[in-house]
Amino acid sequence: MGAPAKKTATNDEAIQKIIVTNRRATFDYAVESKIEAGLVLVGSEVKSMRAGKVELVDAYASVDNGELWLKQMYIAPFEMAKSFPHEPRRARKLLVQKAEIARINRAVMRDGMTVIPLRLYFRRGKVKIELGLAKGKKSHDKRADIKAKTADREAKAAMGRGRKERG
């Protein structure tokens, strides 16, 4: 047998396969910090994830009895597992170190922050989730973001038109 492959940072990104991204999260929340966590799942949930049948829109994480739980994440039932199906919106345990859970709990209790899922992906065959410790944006903050994105888009379009006219 050959020698095992070396584990490098570049190798890690190549192995990572994104399942779903919560694009709404960055619009509704200002993300302060990011945390990577593992998920406790059953086999039919992993099969549904491989098929991309997952929604993160309403999902959030909370600390209950010293453990971090992901709630309201929807994983569609797997067609081939009809005899032992999983519940689509059940609470799923997140695997994070105890010190990290304590830090998250302090931020949620003291600062009124929320823990939201940003993206779900496979890394070396294991399902991982990127959580964001975030504060909710007010409607005027959202309007400012929309205005900035629109201005940026128009500036890029104008630069593109300028090149075409010269060429």
C-alpha cells in the first residue's frame, strides 16, 4: 500500500464540498465571528444532504443544558429510507468544544446575539456547519446595504460600457 497523503491547508479546501449556503443570513444579520462545528446525524439525513435537499433559512442554534443544538434546519426525507425515516425539522446536536460553547452562551446572554448557520459542507466525508455569531440588522441598515450593492453594480456596469466604447 502507498503512503498516506499529507494533510495540508490547500488539500483541506480541495476536499471541502459545499452543500448549501444561507445567503439570507448576511442580509438579515451582521456576522461578528464564525465557528465551525460537526453535526450529529442519522444515515438518511446524510444521504439527503448529498442530494442537496437541505434548507437553512429558518435555522438557528441555541445552548441547552451546556450543549449546542441546531434547530429548525430542514432536511428532506430520503426516498429509499421509508421504513426508518428521520424527522425533517428535529433538533440536531452540534459538536463544539466546551470552551467555545461557554463563549457562545456568554455572547447570546450578555450581548443579545444570535447563532445562525451560514453554510453546510462536507469535509473529508464528515458534515460540518459554519455558524455565525451575529446581531440582527435594522431595516435602515438593510436599505444602506442594498444602496451600496446597487451603486457598486452600476459602477461596474459603467466601467464595462466604457471599455466597449473605446475598443
